Amino acid sequence: MELRHFEYFVAVAEERSFTRAAARLHVVQSGVSSVIKALERDLGADLLERNSKRVTLTDAGEALLPRARAALDAAQAARDAVAEVRGGLRGTIRLGTLTSVGLIDVPGLLGTFHRTHPGVLLQLTHSPRGTAGLLDGLAEGSLDLAVVSVPGRPPAGIEVRQVAWRRLDLVLPEGHRLAEADEVTIADLADERFVDFPEGYGNRVVVDRAFAAAGTRRRVGIEVIDIGSGADFVREGLGIAVLPPFAVPDRRGLILKSVLGADLDWPLGVAVSALRAPSAAARALLALISETAA
């Protein structure tokens, strides 16, 4: 077996497609197929089930995937060690981030890193499942770092370094029954219809926990994945929301209020696997994020 065999296998397993894997590897599809067949012959087992719509892993493939990723990580760590001795970082950082991150200037951060370490390839991805999907990517080994929101204790095998917090405020349309209230509590919001993120997103978790702690149920009528669009739905009278103030730059037709007695602090951090040592390049990016946040 060669490292190339593992690289091709991991690409097909993650993309669930020979076509997309070939594009990712910048090779022809027939080349990917021949390498996978050679790996299956070498191991004496089918690793993938192929049909006209998608590719899935067999039990043998599921067993091989984490070990193939570990082998590739070990090879990259060896390259990193040599590169450090030679005075320059090399390699690839697979960074996952939320679709809307107002607390960290991700483009500016990555631009600074690229200018300092031009030999490092940066791959940026998002997950439609928010923080939950990014944490799964770290656990599976398809990501090296992830910008996430994890209120409370992180999952087993994940380490989160918190870098920022923001208070979430209640966003109401003008003319709402609570717009002129001196104080608003969770109990006052029991019968309201909310605009919020889907389950699995960090700010949704913060709000759900605050309502659970108060023993109050709530209704989420509209789910969005762009934090900047939440206030627009509120402005149109389609519900109320709990958002960070930076997500409401245009406050025309809106009222922002604090919610009394509720823990609505939204954390943002950088997550890594607690089971795999980060590469030299990943450590350098972590250091830059910490420096920037400080």
C-alpha cells in the first residue's frame, strides 16, 4: 500500500463520488477507480459500494477510513517536522467555519496567515449543520481546525479554545406589544413566534438553553442560516429573534432589548481534535487567532 492509495480512498469516502474525488485530486476519474481497485485487491475486501447515484462505504471501508486518515496525518506531521528544520512551514490546513462569523474577521485572518506562510495551502469549508457539522468533521478527521460556537462542555475528543463572547439581544419589530416594556423576561416570550437558526447552531443552543432553564417552551417558525437575514424577517413582522447586536446594523423598524435574568452569552471559539496533535501549520494558525483575539 502507498500513501497515494489512502489519499484517493479518503477523497472518495468524503466526497461520496468518484467524479468529485477526481476533481478534488486533480486527476482523471479512471485513475481514481484504478487506485481504489488496487487498494481493495491489496486488502482483500470491498471498501466501497457503487451505484448510479452515490458511493457508500462498506463495513471494511468504515473500519479503514479513520486509519487511512491517521496515516495521512502522520505523513503530513513528518513533512512538517522537516519543513520546520528547513525554516518554512508547508502543508495544508483544512479549516471549517460558520456561515456567518461577525466576531472574527476570517478573510483578514487568513490573508495575514497566507502572507506570513505562503507555503501553506488553506482550505476553507462550511457546514450546513453549523457547529454540530463542524465538530463531526473534526471528530472524523476531515477538518484540522474549526471556528465554532460551543456553549458549555465540548463533546468528548474535542478541545475548544474560546476567543470571544457576545451578548444576544431580543429583536422586536416596532409596534410589538413588548416594545415599550421596561423589562422583558423569558416568561414574557412564551407565546411568541421566533426566527432562529436550525438546531445544531451555537446561538440556537444558547437560546434554547435559556428557555429550558426558565421552564418555558418557545416556537421557532422560521429558520435561517445567514445571521444577517434574521432581522429582516423580524422587520417584516414574521416573528421575533434573539441576535447579537452586530447582526442588526440597520435598526430601522426594529427595537433591541436585553432579556432580564437570562444567560444569553454567545461564545465563539476555535476547536481542534483532542486525540490528534495539530500540525505545525495548524499550530501557527491557532497562535495567530489567539493573538488577534487578544
